[in-house]
Amino acid sequence: MTDKLIIFDTTLRDGEQSPGASMTRDEKLRIARQLERLKVDVIEAGFAASSNGDFEAVQAIANVIKDSTVCSLSRANDRDIARAAEALKGASQARIHTFIATSPLHMEKKLRMTPDQVFEQARQSVRFARNLVGDIEFSPEDGYRSEVDFLCRVLEAVIDEGATTINVPDTVGYAVPELYGEFIRTLRERIPNSDKAIWSVHCHNDLGMAVANSLAGVKIGGARQVECTINGLGERAGNCSLEEVVMAVKTRRDYFGLDVGIDARHIVAASRMVSQTTGFVVQPNKAVVGANAFAHASGIHQDGVLKARDTYEIMRAEDVGWSANKIVLGKLSGRNAFKQRLQDLGVVLDSEMEINSAFARFKELADRKSEIFDEDILALVSDESVTSEKEQYGFVSLSQRSETGEMPFAAIVFTAAGKEVRSQAQGNGPVDASLKAIEAHVQSGAEMVLYSVNAISGSTESQGEVTVRLQNSGRVVNGVGSDPDIVVASAKAYLSALNKLQSKADRVAAQG
């Protein structure tokens, strides 16, 4: 027991399990640096055994993050655990997070193992992991739907073997707050060695109660670690939202009586970075980080806020980073100012060549747009990282014609395997024509399941940010593109999604 609540962020692992939210190594590294800036206690960097790409991402993060513990997920087998340990070798503080399902449904239908076999595998996996890394977390997958007697037996055994954190997942979002809190408390009271480990909660949002369940696990159950993601990102309805948990504990310290080490001033920047990287737009009425979170439309509310902010605001916007963006860059801004802004945003480019390339793109954008906001820079750097990876397809140029009464037409030039190709098509509108022109050459056969446009900043001069979600042969990917010309942004997003479809990296389904 401690009076500090440990924040365990799994945006880069469980958050990435959202259909289409997969990230490149460089994107993961950029977000990990922002999480370290946020002073997250534990960063779950990925599932090292699931693919070579995930192994490399975990390894890269472990090598550069110094202030946060870096964690890799692994199934309860020696191969996964050894792979996780190898990826974490360079970490200043490393943790292996191993799991196995313990609910009757999962053991019978998924694992096809007896309870005794699951018990033995859980115990042996923690023993093996403990010989490789000193910090071991164990999760009984679908823990909330497990039988209490069996769960107590498993958890007592893994603590004896050296597990330092015990995480009890509500894997399918079935729990309700009071019952979940009591469930955690019951486990802690019944397990003789429960005081030898920190207890953790990991809740999904299928019934919209992930944050409430997590906080009940803390208040009623005595848990001292919450597993969460930026923006509540995650598969199905998402995970417990980091920003909501953190600000609930900070704002209601009178009730929870706990401290959190998070530097909340970087919450909005982290939210924007994750949203722009994954293409998952934050809803305007999202607590803490939504565009309307501190907006007041009612005349009565506006009058009250003007007289005394605390009449309708329980948090200050600047405390979570909303007012951090005061200096707006423009075409007269120099390279040093641009470089400093990158550092302020937690963006680290590895070489002078990359900085020069990003600055050139910044100047090009500044010639087309009088004010450059933080969101513009993040979008610009995201585009740069996609371009620099020399993927299958890259945008070059586009021309389109749209006139009332005439069929819209588009001609596009893009690279395919390093060679420029030209294609043209007609469509229902300029965007439709542009994407059909790309598809006419590529012939991917992918189905578009989402097309979304979002203004990066609040004016008609703003860059448009487009998200395209494609589905093909069971794979779902997101592509994101940004440009002051929404048609160009759409073409960039479509090409980005096609690049992700080209990646054949196999992923292993992980614990939810």
C-alpha cells in the first residue's frame, strides 16, 4: 500500500489493438517520449513476441526512455518471456507483464486447458520471468469473470514466485463499479501474501464504465495502479482513459487521498499526438481533452465563469495544457524557433537532415497558411515520418476539376515502388475522383469503411486532416493525411492506408 497511484499507460500496446490504430516504430517512439514528458510511471511499449516490428519498437523505446519503467507484454510461456526480456535489455527500468486466462470460459474454449494446467503454467512463467527481470507483473486474463477460489489460488502462487504487481483485468468490460471494487478487495483480503505485491486494475469500456470501475478498484479495492490509455484508445469501446482518471484523482484528492506523479500540463499535447498519429479523432465533448471540455455556451454559465471561474469549472484549462500554445509560428519564423517548438512538443528528430527536411516542409506550409499551430507541426512531422520510410506509395502532385453540372475529374501523380505513375478518373466529387484515380492503378480491392475530415485548427485557412479506413482480407488499417487542400489530404490519407495494407507483419492477439 502506498499513497501514490501508479499510472500504467498501455496506449502503445492495448491502444494499438484498435482496428486500424497500428503505429510504426518511429510513431511509437515519438508517443513514448511524450508519455515520459507526461511523467507516466510505466509505459507498456508493446508485445515484443507478436512480430519483429513490435520487438524493434519495444527495443527502441527501452533504449531511449530513462524516467519511466518500460514494459513488454508476453503470454505465459518461455519463448514470449525471453523475447520480452531481450527487447528490454537496454531499459533503465524494465518490467515483464505476463498473462494467462483464468475464467472457466476462456480456459475451456480458448486455451483448452484444465485449471490445474493453467495454475502450473502461470506459476512457472512468473518463476522464469523473475530470473530475467526484477519487476514482474502478472495478469489473469478475464480475471473479473474467474471463479474467486481458483483466482486466489493462482494469484497467491504467482506472488510466491516473485510477481511484484498483480493486475486484475475486466477484459470484456462486464464489471460495474461497486461490485468490481469489492471483487478486488475480496481478493486482497483472502490471499495471505497480497501485501507483497502492488494491486492493479485494467478495465475496458464496453458499458461506458471503465473509468468508474478503475476508480472503484482504487477506492474500494485498494488497488494502487491503474492501467489506461491516452484518449481511452483501445479495441472495441476502448480502455480506461488516462486523462479522466488522472484529473479525477487530482481534482477530488479530498475523496481519494492519493497523489499522482503525472505532469498534467502535457495531457492535451499527448492527446493531440495520439489522435493525429492514429487518425482516431477526439470527440468534442470528451472529458478533459475534447474541444468543448472548457467551452461554455449557456449565457448563465458564461456570466458565472466571467464572475468567478469556479462557478462552472472544476479544473483550469491551462492545468491540462489547453493554454500552452500562445506563440504562433509563421513564414518569418526561423529554424531555431521551429526546432524549439519541436522540442516543446516532445518531437525528437534523429538527424540534422531530418530537421532540415521538416523545416523545408514547414516553410512550404507557411507560404500557404499565415499561422502555423502546434497541430499543424505534429501533422507535418507525421507526414514526414511516413515519407521517410520509403514505403510502397508516395504522393507527388494532383490536379482536379469540379464544376456545377460537370462530372468531376482528377489526375494524380504518385510513386509506386520508387517509380512515378500517373492516373486519372472521374467521380461523384473531386475527392471521389482522386481516390478512384489512385485505385485505378493500384487495384487493391480494399473496401473503404470510414472517410473522416477534421480541421486541424479553427479557420477556413486551416489544414484539413483526413482519415481513411480500409478493409481487405480481414485486415483493417487507418491512413491519415493533412494539407490545406482537402482533396490532396484525402489522396495522402488513401496512399498512407494502402502502405499499411502492404505491411504483412503478423500480429498475435493479446490480452484485452
